[in-house]
Amino acid sequence: MPSDNIERAIKRASGEAEASALAELQLEGYGPGGTAVLVEALTDNRNRTIQDVRRVFTRHGSSLGESGCVSWLFENRGVITVETDAAGAEEIALKAIDAGAEDVKTEQGYVEVYTQPQDLEEVRKAIEEKEHVVLAELSLTPKTTVLLDESKAVQALNFLDQLEELEDVQRVFSNIDFSEATSEKLRART
């Protein structure tokens, strides 16, 4: 994030800048490969933010949609990320399920635990007794995902990066998924 944006945010929060009403926006649309994209923004100028987001969508051959066009594809859930080796993943999964987790996804080097929003803190505490929790937050998770090939994956990742770089954008959610082979190729590029 550019330092000017950080300084401007600090001035607004401390009251140094002119007081202005901040508004929350949720913008939705379709990204590269027909993926669903949800953008949460906090802005003092609604029109500027909508135009900035629309410009990024347009540059990537994507389209900003009407309210509700993709939000139904996401659900509010608690997400807990724990770093672990393959041997400890099963133990973490069992402990999380015993504490009330709905789902557990084991990936290379980490475990993601999904909970109902109200159960997030209880499950996090149960896991933290023996493991280091990297991240625990409420998030919008996709109900279904869209599997992209390597070329579309690169385009989609560039698109999401540009959205996240916008000054007023707080969080970006998408239902993008990659095959393991595509993920390996993308990691090799960086």
C-alpha cells in the first residue's frame, strides 16, 4: 500500500483531515474466466471508489454487476489457518472438529478450519492450546469454486492484486480455484 494512502488514513482517523462521513460499499461482478468477485470498500467518496473499481474490472475484460449478482455464491464463515507438517494435520483436524468446526481443509504446510461465525473464537481457543494459529477471522467463503487454467489464473491473480491496491478497497473475495499443477507453476514464477 502506498505511504500516501497510509498517511491520509491516519490523518482522517486522528481528525487532522476534514471530517467526512465514511461509507461502506460492497461491489460485485464477474472476473476473468467467469469467476465471482466481491469487493468490500470503505470510502469518503462513493462515486470515485465505484469508478476506480469499475476501471480495474474493465481493464481485465471483466464486468461490475448489480448488487446481489454474486453475493449469493458466498457465505459468512469463520476461517482459522494453522501452519503444520503433514503428521500434525490430522490431529489439528480432529481437535477442531471436536471443538465445533464445520469443515477442515488440509493443504501442503497448513490446515484451514471453517466454522460458523459464532463458533470462531471457541474453536480458535481449542486449537491454540497446542498449535500456533496464523490467522483467525470472519470471511466470505465461496460455496462453489471455478477451476482456472494457468493463463486465466495469472490474469485473475493480476486482476485481484490491482483491486486490492486501490486506496478504498478493504477486502476482495473470489471463488477462484487452481489445480495443484497450476499452483506449482505459479509458485515457480515468483
